Amino acid sequence: METSLELTNMTRVQQFVLLGFPTRLGIRDALFVVFLSLYLLTLLENTLIIYLICSHKELHKPMYFFLGNLSCLEMCYVSATMPTLLVGLWTGPYHISFVTCMTQLFFFVSLICTECTLLASMAYDRYVAICHPLHYPLLMRPQVCLGLALSSWLGGLVVSAIKTKCIASLIYCGPNVLNQFFCDVSPLLNLSCTHVALTELVDFISAIVIFCGTLLVSLASYSAIGMAVLRMPSAAARRKAFSTCASHLVVVGIFYSAALFIYCRPSRIKSMDLNKVLSVIYTVVTPLCNPIIYCLRNKEVHTVLKKTLHWP
């Protein structure tokens, strides 16, 4: 009863302070230019990929359908976190209201869950294409592709709504400084002055289901692909299949290595400076590199791009 009265009398935090990267002004200015350039380049790359896929019939295939969804997601993903990073570099520690912080958290969690599921869907697509080529038109027909994409987006929204509701229902009454450049799960849990065991359990279970579940699907698909590639009699066929899968594995490896380190742990995370560096990898570097790794190295996309730009 006393604890309940104490919590009732506490003043709830109305805003948070995003610490960002607290460096000297000259360094912050340089970082602002770098991250703004990366942000604009990411938007340009992914917009180009979406335009090429939508405007050329030769790219109307399941693989490129998922790549188009991934590019759309990357644009939303980087736009959910980069603005607060840029404002923090421009003005210093950035004040963000409680509602705005929870809104950013909702979109961030939703998009990261959607990306996990999309990467698993793309791995399954490559598995069917290489291991069951005769059944590919049936197994990856438009209705199936659309269903996988919709389940990825809607699943991310549902998981994010549950996690955000749990975190928003906590009481924040003490320090309000987040050692991060956007509203993330672990820094918010560290600031809560109430018992967070249930919220941490929800966060941990969702991380296991989403991150580890989709990672297992991806690893199982690529393991089956690897065995199928090794059995191919033609060296040229093996080289082509390996080239496609290697690109996918690079993206999956970068994304999951950083994300799993942060999110698949039930306890609060203390090494927040390391977390900020890892967060830059999967919120800035991955959306920038995905179009290059997945599409711009692809021969079909390269041919369409040259045709669009009228290159010889």
C-alpha cells in the first residue's frame, strides 16, 4: 500500500532527453553532414529500386516483389530513427515528448519485426527457386507472395503494439536522459522506476519468436540451398546460385548479428555506448547497403538500370 501511494505521488516524466552523440561541436557538425548524406543516399537508392521494379515487367517476379517491399521498408525504417539523430547532432541533446517517443518506438519496433519476417520470406523464396525449381511457379504464385508480405507488415504492427503498450504503461519518474539517439526499448527500461519483469519477459519472448524464429527459417533455407548447390553438376550453375545466396547471407548476417546482440537478452543492457554503435549499423548502414548488395549487383537489375538511364 505504501509503495502504491509513493508511486501515485511521484511526478511522471513528460519528456525524455535523447543524449545522442555528445561530442565537440566541430565533430558534431561533421557527423551531421555524414549522416545527412547517408540518409539522402539511402532514400535515393531505395526509391530507384522501387521505381525499377514497378516500371519494368521483366522484374515482376517474386524475388523482386520482396525486394521492393524491403526497399519500401528501409525508407520507412531509416526515416523513423534518422531525424532525431540529425536533430541531436545539430542542436545537441534533444528533448522529445513522451507521446512522440512512444510513437517513434512503435514504428521502430514494427519495422524491425517486419524486416525480420521479410528476410525470412526472401530466404524461403530462394530455397524454392533453387531446390524446387519445377514447383516454383506454384509455390511462389502471386497470392502466396502477397500473403507473405502482408503477414510481415501486419505481424510487425501487432507485435509492436503489444510491446509499446507494455513500455508506455510503465512509470517514469526519475532521470529522463536516454543514452541513445532514438527511443529504444532497453534505454527506456533502464529509466523506469517501477517493476519491469513482466515487460522484460514480453520483450524477451517476442524477441525469441520474431528474431530467432525468422533467423532459424533463414538458416534452414540457406543450409538446404548450400547442399543443393554442392550437388549441382555445372560449375557455372553453382557459381550463379552461390552468388545470389552470398548476397542474401551478408545482409542477414549484418542485420541479425547487431540486432540479436541487443534484443535477445532478458536483462537490462548497461553498455549503452556499444549499443549506440550497433544501432547505427542496423538503422543506418544496413538500409544503405541493402540496395547495393541485393539489387545493384544483380544482372537483371543492372540491365534495367542501364536501359532506364540510356547507358550503352
